[in-house]
Amino acid sequence: MSFRDDSDDGRDMRKPFLHTGSWYRMSSRQSSMMGSSQAIRESSISVVACVLIVALGPIQFGFTCGYSSPTQTAITKDLNLTVSEYSLFGSLSNVGAMVGAIASGQISEYIGRKGSLMIAAIPNIIGWLAISFSRDSSFLYMGRLLEGFGVGIISYTVPVYIAEIAPQNMRGALGSVNQLSVTIGIMLAYLLGLFVQWRILAVLGILPCTVLIPGLFFIPESPRWLAKMGMTEDFETSLQVLRGFDADISIEVNEIKRSVASTSKRTTIRFAELKRRRYWFPLMIGIGLLMLQQLSGINGVLFYSSTIFEAAGISSSNVATFGVGAIQVIATGVATWLVDKTGRRLLLIVSSSGMTFSLLIVAIAFYIKGFTSVDSSLYSILGIISVVGVVGMVISFSLGLGPIPWLIMSEILPVNIKGLAGSIATLANWFISWVVTMTANLLLDWSSGGTFTIYMIVSAFTVAFVTIWVPETKGRTLEEIQFSFR
């Protein structure tokens, strides 16, 4: 995109998405009375408020992921679905998300981060209603596809928006809120699924997006996107709101302007230019992390956790599934606290190593169970061990491989290819997620031990990938990170 100071037409067309509510109306007298410490507090409050509003999108994302686990038995019974048909239903959100991922970069580049989130909310609402009122598989599948489309846009836009508004010292923690919100959405689906019927649960899925839409009118647009679109006045106003009305933003303004001015003036970039190291290297890291995140099998475990626990011999599988969801929220919360202290790279290595060990335990437990009598005490012990291994996998995933790939993707992609490259990386993530969720049930029917062995090998490879390729981004501005790839 070009940096245009005279882009009045573009400014007018996008004005509906730039409204920032009453925050912009603080008087100059009030602003001048603020001390620097108050400006810092105001900056933190403003940014956190923005993050909490857009975090409703990932909560919707997580609710979609978690919905298929507690509802499997009821939906298959009410609509007479086979295991394969229900597996298709579970995986269709990923198909829709792939389409959403393809569109997400261009939508967010053209109408802004806020505008794309507004667009994403609408198919989510329609999708949940379609599922709730479905009388056969056709409406069920259509609703799942629509949900997925919205989730595909959300999964790219929210981490990018958070990274672009967050101060350097808070970017890791705030960026991790994206995955924390996903886990909260999953846990809510598991919890509510214990008490309400599947159609009512689908109606409850509407709530995050119905709150998100009005909330977007009260937060500022991403200042970096405004700068890239040449909306200089709006860009500086947005940044001032985010940093505090008494804060000196001149240094950050100049850094962003230099970064935008140094990028290509064209509105598009040719695929041939991706051969340049400054483009292919961060894109390779982003795609690699987001693919390995899904190849670890996490969505297969979360989508069909009730089935896995039943295979392990746990009678209250839905309650155990909720327990896993709650543990995942706590572990992701710990990662949110740690990510700006220990760094992204170390957490990724610890996370993928923990997943490798946990998956090895689960695989061995299931292998031995296959040669053990159902009535023996060893069989029960192995069931407990396999559940502990699954819980260990979820905790390890939540500490790093869950939140950090999305955070790093939003940090390392150069501003002038963020739309294109972000779409490619998000598409890769959702394609692998679709493959995993489509095959998880079938693989578990084939061999539970073999399934977890495959996931374990991928996690071991992730340790090597992070150690060799992934840079540390803690404590660096977005402009510094992207300049380091040149």
C-alpha cells in the first residue's frame, strides 16, 4: 500500500470504521493537566480496553472449536448422523476458515482491522442460528461453514490488531490474550454443554459477536494501518489515544512513518518478490509455526476429547473434558504472564518439549492397554496415565505453542506484505487444522497409540524447528523486528 497524505477519497470511504467513540473527546485542558505517570496509566487502560473488546472474537473462535465435543452424542442421535458425517461437521469450520483466511488479509488491508472484525461477526451469528434451527445435516453443515468463515478472518485480524496497538513492553502479554480468549471460549462450550441442549448451546454461541459489534465503535483503529493508508491525522490521533493524551508520541510517530515510507509504494506485491530474504524468511517462520501448531494434533484432541476419555475408560468424559478446558485457560494465563519475561523462543522450546514427552506417555499407555485385560487393575491405571498425558499435552501446548505462533506471525511480517503473507500463513494453519480434525476420529478408530505417536513425532520436530529458525522478538519494536530480516 502507498503512503498517501492526500488520500481524501480513501479517508472518506473508510470513515465509518475509524470512529473511536468518546475517548477522542477529552478536552485539551484535561490533557495538559495529566502527569507522565497518569499518561502511562491511561495508555495501559486504553490499550487493555481495546484488547478486551476485540478478544470477544477469539472467544467466539474457541466456542466454535469446543462446541463439537459435548454435543457429539446428542447431535448424532437427533439427526441420525454417522461418525464420518459428524467428523465432516466438526471439520467444516476449518474449511470455512480457510476461505476466511484467504480473504482476511485483503479485507483487513482495505477496510481496516475494525471493519474486518465487523464483517467477520455477521456470518458467525448466521451460522449459529442455522445450527440451532437445523432439522437435517444440510443446515448443520451450512452453519458450520459460515462460522468457520468468520473465525478465519478473526484468527488473522485480532493478533495483528493487538500487535499494532500494544506498547513494546506489553505486546507479548497482550498478544497472548488472543489465545487465552480462545481457551476461555473452548472452556465455556465445554461447561455450558454439560447443562444445556445442543440447540440452546448454539444460540448461546451468538453472544460474543453480538457484543463485539457495538464494542468496535468505541475503540480506535490500528495506527499503523492508518499510517499505511496515508491517513496521517487519524493515525496520530489514534496513537495519541492509545498512548495517553499527555504522552510524547513523536518518536513512535516518526518510526512508523519511516517504516511505512520505506515499503513499496504499490498497493500490491508480486509473488516473485517473496524470493527476497526479508519476505520469505519471516513468511517461512510464520507458516512453519502455524502449521506445526496444528500438526501437533491439538484440535483433534480438543474437538473429540470426550471420545478420547471414553477410550481411556473415563465414565464422566464430558466432566473430564471441561476439566481439560479449565486447565487450558489457567496454563494460557500463565503463558500470558511469562511471555514478556522469559521471551517467545524459550517458551516455544519448553512447550514443544513438554508436548513431546506427554504424547509419548499417552501413546505408550494406549499401546499397553491393547494387550491388557479390561478387568485388570493395570487397565484402569493405564487409563489414568493416558488422561494425565493428555492433560500434560494441553498444558504444554497452552504455555507456548498455542499463543505464541499467532503473536510471532503478527510481529515479524513486514508491513507491506502483511495482508498477503498473513493470509497465506493463516490459510496454512486452517488447512492443517482441517486435515487433523477430519482424520482424528478415523485415526483414533484405527489406533489410539498410533495416533498419539504421530502427534509426538511432530512435536519433537517442532523443538528442532524453533531452536534452529525462530528468532527472539521480546523487547523489540515491530519496526526493529522487521528491519532485522533485511
